[in-house]
Amino acid sequence: MTRPSEGGYVLTEVLVASAIAAAVIAMAMTGMTGALRAGQRAEAVQTATIEAQNIAARLRAGLPPETTAELYPDWQIAITPVDRPVDPRTGAVMSRANLTHTGYAALSFEIIYLEPGRLNPGGEP
């Protein structure tokens, strides 16, 4: 016959320890899931930022905004003139492009670029 004071664990102690371990594992898994989602979101935002840089490069290179918009359907591109005078020699104008990502409403960029005009040597009409 064994006495209660001798070694060994009571079933209640084992169950409490198991419940604590299960709670710690559940919290760790929740944290890992949140970190994974945050990483995926960061990757998507990084990809969208690279796309915005590509759009800006195309607009600055003089490609038509309509063609660029067709290549990037996830972006809304709004072109507006900048309140600055037109260059009298070249006819170049400054334009503002507002880029808004349709998937991430908070992700938007504003780009100001120079659109080439018709070269007019000597300032003649």
C-alpha cells in the first residue's frame, strides 16, 4: 500500500498542467498566424508599390495614360494639369497623376511629371 505523501502526481495536477500547455500552444499558434498574415500583406503592398513605380516611369516616358491603365487594371489613374505655365519653347506641360490601388484603398500615390509638347524652335507659331 502506498501513502499519499510518496511521489507521483494526482490526476488533477496532470489535467491542469495539460490545460495550461494547451492554452500556451493555442496562443503561440494565433500569434504565428497573425505574423504570417502581416507578412503576406506586406508583400502585397510591396508589389503594389513596385507597380506604382512602373506606372510613374511609363507616364514620365511619355506613354499614353490609357495604355498604362490597360496594363495595370488594379489601379485607377487620374491625370490633372498642374497650375503652372506651359513652356513657350516646347509646349511641354506639367501634369499630376493620382494613382489609387483598387484593392488597398489606403494605398495611393501622387506623381508630378512633365509631358512633352511639340518642339517649336525659335518660339514661332
